[in-house]
Amino acid sequence: MKTRTIFFSMTLGTLMASAAPVVSDVSVRQTTAGKVAVDYLLSGDAAVVTLSLQVRQADGSWQPLDDASYTSLAGDVNRVVKPSSVLKSIAWDVGTDRPQTKVGDIRAFVEAWPLDALPCFMSVDLTYANTETAYNCANAVKFYRSKAALPGGIGDRRYKTEKLLMRKIPAKEVVWTMGDDKVNMESGSTSTKHKVTLSQDYFIGVYELTLGQYTNYLTYASRMLGRDVNVARTTSFSGTGDIATILSKNKDVVYADFDTCPVGFLSLHTLRGETQSGDYAISATSYGPVDPTRFLGCLSESAGHGLAFDVPTDAQWEYACRAGTWTTYNFGDSAPSGYTGAWFKDNPNTADKKHPVGVFAPNAWDLYDMHGNASEICLDPWISTLPSDAVRSPFGGAGADLEKRVLRDANYAGARLSGTVDKQGRSGARYRMNHDGRYAQFGFRLVCPAVVTAP
């Protein structure tokens, strides 16, 4: 099991010969009125550094602070930090977060996470809204030790428009049951139950990719990378596929606040490159790299840190949707007629429109809209019946239909949770779509391996 080191301001850590990241010499000092600095040394390997704090109580005891009570942090924290013999520093605006707290009553714990054992949340800046000039800037990617540590909270609008917020999924070497032995109405296929083991943890989007995130990134990509993202073949209704057309078409099918609604009218080709032939083709049992000129390729480059963004495989999507549950839905086995806890046609408030992401409660892993709103396109070519044998990190299968892609989750436009034989919104339900299909009700959720490289 991977280990990480935690040292605090009242103890000097002993440097170790191992290359594992080691924190030492932690101290707390006041810099200016209402401002505090936490200094530390990092030796060994590069690591993601996070901070936790305690405050002294009237009786002299130490009380841990909730992560939500000190989010005004800057400097060498919540990001990848390289080791150095020079002190690193974390700036805390204590005057904003806890103005009543005195510096002498603060005890700081600095935690170093190995780059292959990362904290549970990652945020990627899509707007280049920082002051650094290099496109591969260290501050574009942030990591947070808990949901409470997220600045503004998980529901903050920035995570639906300006930043890509991702949750780490604990999947490595977990044996779980995929499928539910039910027949899917649309295709007549069977979601056969079988054992699956995934080979690695991964990050997945807390929200479906929104129109605001997509268009914000296209707007800023030229500054980040010095070139425009290739948006060719974006739409079936326009030969240009430009941002204005994408905006116009999406606005026609959203209920309100279109920037925070799932983006539609995009194909898998648009996001990751030509899937049928060439260097980026997807075969029956494997997939090639992402085209560096397309959205996902450009995003990987601008984020740096060795991050490789893609859309989830069929198995990754279902494992994340279930979040440890084995019921029909990740909230239970049944949903009453007229269920109002997800954006399906059953919900009388849906009005046949896409809605802002994150309105309803998430699953146990803090993922929103895994049931309802937009259906989500997966990477796998379509196979009609899942295998019954145990498999490891499955993808596609022999005889897969390369003209079709797996589509997961039912959507706002026509799918129902109740009143149908197969319950279209099930965690185990699988559908199919044309490999280059572009539809209002079909969207994406992004993934990437839960490992980064040193800058």
C-alpha cells in the first residue's frame, strides 16, 4: 500500500534516505495582519501537498478544523510540488476564513501524497484564469483531500463552467459484478452479469461535460497552446461546426442557464479524433491514442502533469455509476411513477429539456446526474451481449460493431425510470449509437488515470 507522510508544526521530521516524498521542518508564522504562512521542506520525490489544521481550545486541547473552514489557501499547496532544500510556503488568509484565530493557536499538518496515490478530488482550470504565462502552468491543476476542502464547495458554479472537477474512483484490483441480466428494450441486448476487475484507479468528472466548460476551453485554448482546437465534424446540421453554431443549437434544447447544462451535438470524433481509421482508430478490442489537435488531446497537453483525458470505457462508467451499490439504480431498486429525483421523462418538471447539472443528489462517490439529464457516450464499440466469464479491464469484444458505440444512461428526452419492461435508466442498462452520432440528448463525462508526473 502506498504511504504518505504527515508532519506538523510542533515536530521536526527526520529526513529519510528513501525517495518517497517526505515532509519536515513544518512551522507556522504570521506574515501580515490576517495572513499566515505555513513553511515546510519536501525531500525525496515530487508529491501533491495538502494541508490540515488544528486550533487550540480554551482548555489547551487541540481541535481539528473542518476542511471547509480554511479554503483561502495559496502557494505550495493542493498541487504537485517538487522537492527542494529551500523551504516551501503555504499562504493562508486566516483573516477571511477564521478572523478570530490567533497564529499561536494554530497547528499545521502538511501531507505529501505520492504521484500514484493522489487525493480524492482534482480540478483542472479550463479558462487559463491565472497569471502565469507558460501554457503548462503548475496552478492549472489542483488536488483536494476532501469534498469539504473544495473552495466554494462542490456545487460552486465554477466547477460547472470554468473548471473540470473530477473525483478519484477507487477501482484498482476491486472485483465487482457488472451487468444485471436484464434485456435492454432499445437494442434487445442482454446486460449479462459477470465479474470485472479494473487495473487502476481513475478520475471521472463529477459532472457531465457542460456547454460552458466546452466553449470556455475552446475560447482559451489558443492562448494556452498557441493554436485552435480542431472542431471539424462537430455537427450534422452545419458544415462549419464553429462555436457560434454549437451555442445556438444547444440553447434551443436547454431549460435554463445553458452554460451549466450538458453539452450536446458533439461526436466522439470531435472530442478525441477519427475513430474508424488512421492513428486514432478504435478496434474491436483496443483503442489508439487521442488526436492531439482535438478537444481531449489539447486538454491533456494544456493540463500537463502527464494527464491523459478520454471518455470512459463501458466498465468504467458502470463501476462509477454504481458507486458500490448493486441495486437497479444507485439510489435503490425502484423509482415511483413521476419520480422527481432525476431528469427523465417521468419527471413532470423535465419539460423535454436539458437542465443544469448537479441539481439532484449525487451518488455515494459524489457524481451527479449518473441517472438522467444527458445520456453519456462511452469509448467501447458495441457488443450486443456481455460475456458471462470474468474479465479484466474489458473493452469491446470479438465481433464488436465498429459502426456503433456504447451509450450509457437514459436521458431527459424520451427515457423513463418506470413504466417500461427494462427500466431504461438502470445502472446496468446499455444502449448503442452511431460511431459519429451527434444528438442534443447525448453528452460526455471525462476520465483520466489517477496518476500524474512531476513538472
